[in-house]
Amino acid sequence: MPRTSLLLSLLLTSLLGCRPSQARLTVSPSSSQFFQGDFVSLSCEEDDSSAGWTLRRNTSKDTRAEFEEWGEVAGSSCNISYIDPLDSGVYWCESREGAISNMVNLTVAGGSVILQSPVLPVMEGDDVTLLCKTKTTPSNITAAFYKDGVFIGNETTGHMTIQHVSRSDEGLYKCDISGHGESPSSWITVTEKPITAAPPASTPPPALPPLLAVLAFGSVCVLVLLLLLVLVMRECVCRKLEADQEAGEDAITDDTTYSEIKIAQEPQQTAREARETPSKPEVIYSSVKKFTRPTTDDQAIRPECI
């Protein structure tokens, strides 16, 4: 198939690919290039069987042709028992409402060399293996590989593996085997890797609203202040009671008798009279005041600091 026709087919593929897809087109064997005379089977893997999916194609000889016109029905598949270069083109599944599936571009080589490459888009980060194959000789021969017409390397086994592909690896690939010829070009599409959502983290306990947090903290502070105030007042009362008790004890002394003594004395007699006259006894007048220590019962009612 000419390069211009291939690019037009790819353009059509891109335009149709913008429409919603509810089915998937698969190709067996999974390759984008075939030798003339190979057997190929295509099928629509439907998400909704009631949509009435139909396999169609665009080639150089027909447009939007249904599979009954160019293939053999085998259950849910459409088989091409003998594929021909005129069968090269774009294939897709389409519903009655006009929805389409993914599309694949199949190339049938009239020569003796083909490049087996992924028929479906590959995902970023995957490895892609290209196989340069001949129809008449073993495949384990040296092959040169090209991307967009630029030489990218020789492989003695006929295999080239592109590791961890990225979007920059998209393009037209072909291969060449010396003495056998060159393969047609095939487009390799690289899609972005879907982002996997992280598992939800364990839900933390709900935080208190700011107002509740402030009220809770304020309540604790008020309780602490009240407790301190009670302790201070208790200490003050205890000290006052102790001071009053000490003052009362100072005012009370041991059993003490205070006397006021008055001595009345006769005028002085002469020594002779004193010897002859018996002496009269001296008279003592006393005024006694007695203070008594409180009894045990009195002490029992004295206030104490608890």
C-alpha cells in the first residue's frame, strides 16, 4: 500500500477514534502485517450486544463495506481465509447508532518480508518487540530496523525490543533483510498509562471545632483556678485559727494567786516592854484573784483548722 494511502488511512483512524467506543476490535494472529495468502480472523467484542455492532472497513477497493461483502461469518467473528494486498486498509466495529470501536490498520505485503508489530496501541512503560520476518527463510537472520525512515539499529536475530516505550516512540516502523527486501511500514501507537487512584488513607478522628476547643480549654482553666482559690482560702482560715488559738493561750497562765497584803503594826515599844508584854500577832489582809485553766471539755469546743 503506498505511503500516502497509509497516512490517509491513519488520519481517518484518528478522526473516527474521537467518537465514543463501546466495542473492541481484535485481530488474530495479533499483527499489523500479513503475507499474501495468510488466514486472518477479526471479531467485535461487544459491551452492549443490543447495539447491533457491524464490522466495517475502508480499503483501496471499498469504503465502509460490511463484513458480509468481503469475509466469512463464523459465529461472532469474520474470517478472511486468503488475505490479499487489496485487503490492506482500516478495519473497525460500528453500531446502528453510529458509535465505533478502536480501529486497526492491516497491511498485506506482496513481497517476502513483513514486520510483525503490535496491532493495538501499546501503553507507556511497556516493552514492545518488533520481528522482521521472511516468507521463505528462517527469521533468525540479521535485520535492519527503521523509524520514520531513520535507521535505528541492526539485530542478528531479527528481533528488536523497545523497552519502556514512551510517546516519543510513536511512529512508522519498517525493517530490511539484506537479499530479501524491505517490509511495509506500520504505525505504532503509544497511549498514556492510566493513573491509578491511591487507596484512601485511614480517616482521622474528627477534630473539634475551634469554638468547642476554646470552650473546653477555658473550662479546664476555670476549674484549676477555682481549686487553687479554695486551697488558698483554706490555708488563710487555718492560719487565722491558729493565730487566735495562740493568743488565747498566752492570756491564760498557770494557777497563780495574787495578794495584796496590808500589815498593821503597833507603834514601836521599848525593848523592856517588848520583853514583858507578850507580842501580838501580826494581822495580814489579802485580796486574792484566781484564774483557772480551762477544763478538758472547754478545750474540746475550741475551733480547729481542718
